[in-house]
Amino acid sequence: MTMEGRKIVVTGVTGQVAQPIAIALAEQGNDVVGVARFKDAAARERLEASGVSCVPVNLADGDFTSLPDGVDHVLHFAVIKSFRDTDFDKHLRANSEATGLLMARCRDATSFLYCSSTAVYEPDGQHPFAEGDPLGDNHRRLFPTYSIAKIATEAVVRTMARHLDLPSTIARLNVPYGDNGGWPAFQLELMLAGNPVAVHPNRPNVYNPIHEDDLVATLPLLLDAASVPATIVNWAGDEQVSIEEWCTELGRLTGVEPAFVDDPNALESVACDVTRFHQLGGKTTVDWRDGMRRLVAARHPERLREP
């Protein structure tokens, strides 16, 4: 599915996930307004060259007066997180409070999409999480505020959707990856540098990686599903794949044998039940092996072996 002729605000537009989505939407003929701090001049230049209008905003300030009126859709991808940073006040202000203020500013939009994370689920081995499963502090060991801030922000979105009568979707994203990076790309860099990949001892460590092409393709479905009360859905690939499997495939593609080290502080499995996603019409088409090959071709073409 494609969208065209819409005015769309995309926050966190310089990020790994939002950037290719914003560019694709602009190329489809939409008026895309990208919001970020734009510390990376090259990222801003790439966005503007693709037709994205860039508006500098610091979410922590909570000032969204520079955003245009008459917005059709808001795609809220911006997130503030820090490795082992325990400043909850800072992260709740910049994530949860800022989201409520953003929704208030764009209250007349047709729909609002908040990109949450499957990091909101309470760890439970290889159990595939459905949207009604218990929530918990999943990422505490690495990103102490992340899961709680995501859960708190979901609550803000649910409240403001009802208060403003603003149709909203809360999309719990699993492992996004593609030419623009992602967790598998980070692990590939570890492997190429001769470093081991940390995995939780409760193996296998299973996820539902979703390629950026499928994020772009299924985005209109999530906007169409926006409602009051807010729709909550796992935004995840159809295939369940372990870290061990995709790193082994990355090794096959590059000729580097992955080494794994058990680490109880590593993130556990977050496999997803995608039944609700399918009910909304969501279906992913990029096979994970093809996606990993494309990732290597984009980021390390010199290391890619022939099929």
C-alpha cells in the first residue's frame, strides 16, 4: 500500500527507522515534515534532498509551536534513551510528557501513530507475546529507563486519544533492520571486528525481525486502524528467527564465523504473536535471509560472498 497527497509529521526523522519511512513517504508524493534535533548535518541534507521539510525540535523542551497546521497524520518515532542511564525524570519528560504535548498540538490530525516497542513485555522465555500479555521492565539491564518509559508513554497515548478524540495506533515494534542499520547490523560490526556476540543463556534468543521495506509497506494499514480507544498491535515480521540464526547467516554471507558468549545481562527472547497484525491486513514479504543479504550488500559490499 502507498500513501500520497497527505501532510505527515514524522518525529525522530534522523533515526534508523523513521528516516527511510520519511524518505519513502516523500517519494510517494506526500508533504513530509521531519522533526528532530538535526545534530547530524549529513542526515538532514539527505532528507531535504529527498523532499522532506526539516523542522528542528527538541522533544525535551516540549515546544511544538513550529509544527504546521492542517496535519493529516503524525508518525511519532522519536525516543530518548541512554545506555545504563537511570535518569527517569529526564526520560519520562522527554518521552511521555512530550508525547502528550505533541498530541495536543496535532489534535486535529486524522490519525496519530506512536512507535512503541515489544520491549514493554515481561520476559517469558520463547513465549510469543500477544498484545494482552503482561508488561514488564524488559530492558532494565542495558537501558534502565527504556521499557518503563515506553509503557508510560503508551498510557499517555491511550489517555490523550480519548481526551482529544484523536484516532491513534500504538505499534509495538520488534527488531527493525535494513539498509539503514538495526540490531543485526550492530552484531555484524562486532563479528567483523572479531568480537563475540552476547546472548542470553536461555537460548535460543528468538525475535521477529522486520525489514524497513515491510515497515513502509504496512504503515498505511496501521494508520487506517487508528481508533479511539487506541489500537495496540505488534509491528513485527511474520518469521521468528533467533539471534544465533541470523548471526550465523551473516557469517555465511561474509565468511566470518560468529562467536557467541552467554551473558545473563543480555536481552532475552521477545518473540511475537502477529495474529492481530494479520487481522489488520499486515503481512511481511521480505524473507529474513534475503533481508540479511541486502543488509550486508548495503553496509559491507566488499565482504559479501557470492550466492
